[in-house]
Amino acid sequence: MKFVFDLDGTICFKGQPLCKEITEALQYCRHIGHEVIFASARPIRDLLPVLPKEMHTYPMIGGNGAFVANEGKVTHLTSFDNQTKKQIVEIIEEFQLTYLIDSAWDYAYTGSTEHPIYRNLDPDQLAKNISLHKINEMIKIVLFPNEQASEIVSILKFLPVRTYTHGQENILDISPIGVDKWVGLQKLNVKEQEFIAFGNDANDISMFQFAKESVCVGKHEELQKAATLNAESNAGAVADKIRELSKVYAAHLEMNR
């Protein structure tokens, strides 16, 4: 069975690398025959620093599906088309927004160093913070809308984009239309009803809808409607659920042999 894990708030907490408890649970999952896949809103660049080095070659989805990597190499990138890119830059300039925009590797960031998103941004200093106008391919966009969020969301509805609103962080997380975690998983040849998904936010709904079993970590009203199981939002509870489901589906594998 394939086990798919979101990172932040699911198996990573407060932007910290995987703790020993979670790492050992993932190793156990692999040891008894399952495949582990990561599916994060982070670009691949920012996903790697929170994972042990031996997991850097695992299959992974970044940017909510815009990046797909396997065996340590990015295999698929989905960027905004030029017209959409131009329209988003116009929105940024009209509303004088701060932002985080990821290209294939480098990024443009003008937000506060106090914002929670900053602590997850290129922690190993693998890339460069460059000018917005030097980014050729826009892969993923985060806007900081302040009190203008509803007005900006209403404009974005007319563009070919997928927008996730994260109220607690006050950000708009924007991907190209047709991009989500389930679309990314399909590029890794993951099939419907043949994987277990763990997540904690709205951007995990797409993969929950096609999973054999889905675990909502913590409380999220919309995601819980799509989930089959719940786990408390702490490393111990999540590690226990990983081990529990690893055993259950190992038994299923044996029965189907």
C-alpha cells in the first residue's frame, strides 16, 4: 500500500524537521512493505530540509501538486501561463501586496520576517531571493492580502487558478488551474483507492476524496467531511496512527497474495 503524507501540521509541527517519533513510524511503515510519499504545499526546495537525508529520494509532491519529484529529481513542473502571470502581477501592484512567489528553484519574497511562513522559507539557503520581474516561470504564489482578502479572492475567481485561503496565517495560496495534490499523485502512478492519506488542511481534500483511507490530523471542518479517520494534532498520536494503519494494511497485503 502507498502511504501519502502532508507535512506541515500533519507530520511536521511548528516548521521543525520530522521528530524521532514520526521518523521511526515512517521507517516502520516502509519496513513492513509500504511505500511512503510526501505531498506538501512547500516547493521541493523547502520540503527537503525537514526530512532525513535518506528520505530525500522518496516520491514527493510539492507546491500542492505543481512540483513532482522522484529518486531525488524533479520530474514534472506546472507553471502559470504568461497571461495569468501578468494578471497576478497587476493584482500585486494594484493592491500593493507583499508576496512569496516560487520559480523552479529561486523565489521572490517581500513579506515580513516575522510571518510564520518565513521560518519555512529556504531554511538551508539553497536558493536566491530574486526580484519578481526576474522570475521567468511562476510555479506557486502566496499573497498576503491583509484586510483585502475577500476583494482579491473575488478577482482571482475569474482567473485560471486554484486558490486556498488560510485564515489563521492570513495568506492566499495560489496554484495554476488543474493543479492539486491528487493530480500530482497521479503523475507518480498512484491510483484511486490504492493509497492511505494523512493531512490537516483544505489543500488535502483532493487526495482524501480518492484515498482508500484518509486521516484528518487535528480539527478542520471541511477536511473532516472527506476523512474516514481522525488523529490528534501531536507527534505521538500521529505516529501511533501510522503504525496502526501500517499493520492493518500489511495484513491486507498478505491476504491478497
